[in-house]
Amino acid sequence: MIYKKKKFDSFEQMFCDLLSKEQAQYIIERYYKKTIMIGDYCKLKEAKQKIEVICYSEKKKKYLMDVLVMIAKARGVMKVKEKLSKEEKIKFEKALKELQKIGINPVTLPRRSKINCIPNLLENYVNS
């Protein structure tokens, strides 16, 4: 069970805390960020355009785009991770965090999709 580390005087207090709105939101956000990730879902082309606009070195831009292509070809983040060495995984994880920081979900929409972008659902949930 995942919850913020707190000290409780009784089981009842702990139970009530686990059922609180704040704790539920904390748990949902934590799992969402780990599994679905943050950032808007967009097509590979649009994701590359967003990266181009951000002021990074050409080397970093290329690596971020390469990561997106690897994920798109493998059809999932975990499938790419399975094939990487320990050192490559560390660099890959940093790229994933960087993509999320600039608002791009590393999993892109299919090329043939009629939808170009799906906004981050977590932001809508938190802001509602």
C-alpha cells in the first residue's frame, strides 16, 4: 500500500486518512505518473516539431527525437527499456523525464490517427 508516511495514533486515524480526498488524489497521481506518464499525446511529427521549438543543443534534440522514434517503433516504453543496457537505461530515463517536462508524452499517437493531439488527462483531473 502506498501512502504518504505519517504517524498515526490509531488504526482508525490511518484508515480515515487513506480514505481522504487528498490521499486518494496523491495515490492516483503517483500511479498515473508512473504508468501513463505526463504530457500530451501527439503524433510523432507534432512531437518532433515541439522539440525543435525548444532551445536545446542539436545533439539533445536529436536524442529526444530518437527516443520518440524508438518508442513508436517498439509500440511502448517498456519494450524499448527491455533492450537497453544499464547505462543506456539511465540516459533513456533522463530523456523520458525531459520529454514530460516539455509536455510531450513519449508514447505517440499512430500516424493514421485522425486526432493530432490528446491533452494531458491528469491536468484535467487535478484542475476539476
